[in-house]
Amino acid sequence: MPTSVVPRKPTPAAANAAAASFAALTAKLDYLSAADIEHVRQAYRFADQAHLGQLRNSGEPYITHPIAVAQQCAEWKLDAQALMAALLHDAIEDCAVTKPELIERFGAPVAELVDGLTKLEKLEFNTREENQAESFRKMLLAMARDVRVILIKLADRMHNMRTLSDAPRSKWKRIASETLDIYAPIAHRLGLNSTYRELQDRSFQHLHPWRYAILTKALTRARGRRRDVIKRVQSEVEAAFASAQIAVRVYGREKTLYSIYHKMDQKHFSFAQVTDLYGFRVILPDVTACYSAMGILHQLYKPLPGKFKDYIAIPKVNGYQSLHTTLVGPFGTNIEFQMRTDAMHVVAEAGVAAHWLYKASDPNSDTSQRLGTKWLQSLLDIQQETHDAAEFWDHVKIDLFPEAVYVFTPKSQIMAMPRGATIVDFAYAIHSDVGHHAIAAKVNGEQVTLRTELLNGDVIEVITSPVSTPNPAWLGFVRTGKARSKIRHYLKSMALTESQELGEKMLAQALRAEGIDRQRLSADDGAHHAKWEKILRFTGNRSRAELLTDIGMGKRIASMIAKRIVTFLAEDGEKPDALLMSRERYIPHESVSQGGLVLDGSEGGSVQFARCCCPIPGDGIVGYLGRGEGLFVHTDDCAVAKRLQQRDSERFIAVDWSDEPARTFETNLLVTVSNGKGVLAKVATALAGAEVDITHVDMGHEPANGATDLRFTVAVRDRIHLAAAMRNVRRTQAVLRVQRVKASA
């Protein structure tokens, strides 16, 4: 993100500074061919000309910023295209340079990288948050297609944070918060640990300058007191490895200021209570030497129980590998040791950027294939189901803080999942179809529910059924963005399909009431194609499917559409069928229209049976078309329905039960019993004897006296089934009264 620019006339000294900066960049390009270096130089000249007259807040020529970004990219050994994009990354945004112009001069790959880095300043959004969400979505998707986008962006953010003190103080909080909340986690997720630590520290410095200054002084004093301890530990460790004849390099490492502050803040520690300020990295020749080094160190100093972690056998999600152990050193000082090979060290510090570091030394290396690629691919998967920018960003933020747990498939494949992930998250991580059709699972051989949280070392087997579909309740407990987006996408697709089918039925019913047989208006009939075009122009829908979906969701009234269709037909000389119209409109009130909507319970989410009255087959029912919510079915004596009918009568349609319902339906029973041992069990047994499913029991919170009310929600086939169940319960000893409960007037 560039800082604000101030047009001024550049001085000769400023021009010299820019030239000197490019000379410093050239010194870092020794891994590129002469032709590539020339391409980078051309990009520099173009950027220098484009930014001519622009100065940064520090007073330096603006070109020093793109050069600094390119220098960081050169340290990661990124290729010539990435370095060119780094030099040009603000050209579109700040210099009125167009993407086609970049394609013509530097090729499509470079232009795509620059475009992925460009914020959407020219688009208008309702809120700043919406603008930010859309900007990040564009950047992240570009990054998923080409990880160089985010590497350049992180290099850009690093230089901006290094020079943030030159910006107006009013901008510090916003920029530092954004860095801490978004860019630092992305750097960590991609394994760029040194970048991650620097971004955290510099954000902390500008968010809390006073606390940063106090901690800096405290750490400086502690460093002076502990210098002798650290020197002693280093010499003792090097001597121990020398006697074991293992070649090592030992580096001292100090905790970052932000990590110290975060620990103090989270655990309410004082600075003196943070004992593990120091650590050592031990670089060894191979993996076997890493494990041998662990034994040598444990003989030298006592290990702290529970502080050993093996990230070599089970790497972190971002590819990080090391052995970690915390030991009690001289004078009771806790010191963490990390043991890794040279290759592991490169990945630990540079993460996905290690691909280019390896490529520079070994063009055939495929190390990068496992570095962050799963997460990057998951961004594209989420994007396919999520078209709203804010929703997409919510999904991605979930995955940016992935304190991982490691679990196993039945075939012993290791999978890393975020802490708190459930069986459903695991199922979607395997495959979308496994997630969609999951019905149960076994963890370590034992049956568990789908909402069970995963623990390290669990062996998980997901049980599926081809007829099972995602449950909306899953959204309440899934943890990963991928699972959440897949479930939402499926539910939205199903809701649209079900609403379209309901709309088709409702339009057919409304047309019959107007004396028009739906078959006369078949979409396949070429003669009526023009009429459908007229209808869609009238409604403003793009397609017949969209119109039917709107009718099913209650956004349009079927009877109004039917009347308009009759008008269009009349214009062409087609008249309604008088016999069909009289049969539909003037049959006795007690009967149900042949054109009425027939329900069997298989309609899905587009038809909802109202909770206020819980209709079941056999009840007289009415249908109320909610505004954009589908069809609600009430009993015809429901007080809620009567109030709606007075206010919104045109939204009621004729509905009736199918002769053969496809499922059971829930209703409520109030059972008054005299208190006694085992009464609840007896009532439950009576209901089970009538083949009734109990879905909920409520005994209230009041202390039991002589009599108690038990409230049951039960699933029954119809009124006859319910009556048989109620007779069974009445015959039970201790039952005083049984009644079906509906909403009161």
C-alpha cells in the first residue's frame, strides 16, 4: 500500500539518490541472466519516468519505494517478471498507466502481477470495509493463481512499515492494525517467518509506541544481565557437539518484542515472569543428526516436560519443519532449542519464497510444490462458491489463524486441520462429495457425532449416504472457510431449485383459476415464445426460471402474473376455458380446488410448516406466501394465520395434503402427570409403543409438586396416528391429562 505522494520538482540530488538505489539493486541480481537484468532495468526506467516528480513523505523520490520492494524480492531470489512487477506495482494506481500499456511493453505475465497488486480505488463501494474486502479478495485470488503477487505485496508492506514513522501520525493506527490483522497472518500462513516477525514488531511499535519503548528498555537491561548466561550456554552446547563429532552451527535467537508483549497481555504476566526470552537454533547436516542432537542437549540440560514438539515427522501446514525442545539452562533460565537442517532453515525463514531460493541454486527442485499450495488452492475453491467479497474475506480470515491439529485418515494419511475443526470440516477437506453426504463418523473406532471436535492423533472414518444432504445447522459449528462456503453454496443452490419447482406449481394453480391450462403455455411451443418474452419484460426477470424462483420465494404473486398472462393471450385472440374457470372458482368452500397446491413434505426448504401451529396431515391448512421467504403452511384455525389474512389476504393460496405424505410431521403435546418415580419413562414408553418419535422434551424449571406438565415435541404420520398415540398415553398410570398444543389466540 503506497503512502501519499506529494508532487514536487525533483532535485539533482534526488535523481542521484534514485540512480544509486538502482545500483544497489543490481548488486543483488547476480542470480539472473544478463538478458533478465536488462528487462528489470527497462522496468526501472519506465517506473522512474512514471513516478517523476512524486516524493514520499520522507522527501525522498518516490522511485526509492519500488526499488526497496524489488530489493526484498531479490533477497527471496524471485524471477525477473516478479522484480519487474515490484518496480511497476504502483504504476497503474498512481501514474495513470493502463494494463494494456503494460502488456504491450512488458508482456501479459508482468501486467497480470501488477493488476493483482492494484487496489480498487476507482470502483465505488458503500463502505470503506466493503472496499477493503473487495481489494483483498482480488489480491488473494491473484495470489492463489500466482503466489508471487502476495510476495511482492508483503515486500511492499514491509517497506511501508519500515518508513511508517515518516507518514502522518493519524495514519499509524489504521495501517499498523491492518498489517497486524491481515498481512502478518498471511506471512505466517505462507511460512515467511522473518517477515512475519518484522511486521508484528513494526505494527506494535506504531500501535503502542509508549509500550514499545518501555519494553525495549526492559529487554536491553535484561540482555545486559543475561549476556554471560547466553555466552556460557553457547560455548557449552558447541563443546558438547564437538565431543560428539557432529558439525553444527549454533545461533542465538531473542524473542520479538511483540511476542513478549502478547504473552504478557494474554497471560497477565509481568516482564520478569516471561522467562523464555532467549532461544538457540542448531543447524545440522541431516535429519538423523537432528534427532541425535536432541539426545545430546537433553543430557546437557534438563528438559521441561511437555515442551518437546516434533515438526520434522509432522510438518506444520505451511511446510515448517524443526525439532523444538525447552531446557532449563544455567541459573534456572528456560531456553528453547530448535534443531533443523539447512534446507529446513531456508523454508522456516522464507516459506513459499523458498521455491525461488531453491530454484536459483537447483532449477529442478520441486520443494515448492508442498509449500502453502493446499491453502492457496483452497482460496480458489472458496471463491467458486462465494461471490460476495465480505463473505469471501470472512472465510479466508478463519483460515489465517490455523493453530493446527494433526489427524489421520483410515489409510494413515496425515491431514492438518485448524484447532476447533469438526468431523464435517474433515469430511469437506477430503472431498466435497464426502462432506455433502456425511451422516456419521468413527474416531479411533468409536461412533461419534458430526459436530465432534478433532484432537491430535485422531484416526477418523467418515460414514456417508448417497441420500444425505448438508444440514443448515452445520454452519453453526464448522471451523474452516472451505466447509462453510461449500455448505452455503449447496444450500443456496437447493433453495433456488426448490423455489423454482414451487413457483411452477403455484403459477399452474393461478393459471387454472383464470381458465388457462398450463400446457397451453408450454415453453417448448414456439408460438408462445413471444408471449414469454412479453411476460419477462413485464416482470423484469432475465429468464423463465428466475421468474418461477421469484414466485416460489414470494417475491412475486402468482395470481398477478397469471392475470397479466391472460391479458397477453387476449391480445392474440385466445380466450380462457370457461368450464375450467368455473370448476376452479366456484366449487364448494369445503372442497379443495383441483388446482390447489398438494403437499407431501418432500418440498424442501421452499415450504415451511409453521412452528406456531405445527400442522400435520388431516388438519385443515392454508398457505401464506412470505416476502422472499417461500411458502408457510398454517392450520386454518391458527391465530397467527388469521391475523396475517386480515392484513395480507392476497398472499394466501389454496393448499392441501397429499394422500400419501412422504415423511412424518412434528406437533406438540402437553401431558399433565402426577409426580412419581419413573413417570417420564412410562410416558415415553407409551409414545414409543404407538411408533411415535420424540424429538424434544421440556419439563420446565419450576420445582415439582403434586402434578407436573411435560411438553413433548413428537413426529407423527397424521391426525389418526396422533390420536392413537394420545390414547396410549391416557391409559398410562399417573397421567392426568393429554392435549395437543397450538398457538393461542
